[in-house]
Amino acid sequence: MNVPSSDLFAALAGGLLIGVATTFMMIFSGRIAGVSGIVGGLIPPRRHDMDWRLAFLSGLVGGGALLRVFYPEAFPAALTTPTATLVAAGLLVGYGARLGNGCTSGHGVCGIGRMSRRSLVATAVFLSTGMLTVFVHRHLLGAAS
């Protein structure tokens, strides 16, 4: 596989930024940057614990918005997937994150970095399930990519 060097640099830079951000969060606040846990902590709202959660989520949304403004080519053409499918997929992902006591950011990025066996198993299950879902969707059900 021949990957352009600019793609390799972008992947390396993105990975380093995620690693540094999660490390800073752990060092400075003692918290794991697991998005499902951060969002889940907002429901029901707890006054003493909302500020940092909202700041984190604002940073995620704000970063995407800035990217959209300064580098719109990063976003592909409009989605063609029906809204009902996207909603169902989102609910299943949310259920899976709850069932697995975390998501890929908490387990895959932070947990594996801390050498957690539980996170290694959870991440392997997430990835295997995702690969199986794509295979079934594209090859057995004949859906277009």
C-alpha cells in the first residue's frame, strides 16, 4: 500500500495530539478522557461536576467547527445514509458504550495507554464488532459504501 507522506504526517500529528491531550487531562485533573463517560456524567446534571465536562465537549465541537472553517476539504460530501439508520446506529453505539463501561476513547486511547487488560479486551471487542458490522452491511446485505 502506497500512502502519501502527507497522509502519514497527518496521522502521526493527529495521534500525537490525542495522546498529549489525554495525558494532560490525566495529569492535571486525574480524569480519563472517555467521551461516553464525560457525556454520561451530564445526565443527570450535577452542578459541581458540569463545568469541566461542558468545557471538554465545547472543545470537541469547537475544534471540529474550526476545522470546517479553515479546512473544509477535510469534510467529505454530504451523507447519503438515511437519518433513521444514523439514529439507530448512534443508539446502538451508546448502548454498547454503556454495556462496555466506556467507549473507544476511554478504553482504546486512555486504557491501553495505562496498560489496562480490561481496556485491551474491550477495545478488541469494539474493533471486532465494528469490522463484523461493516462486513455484514457491505458484503452480505449488499449495501454500498
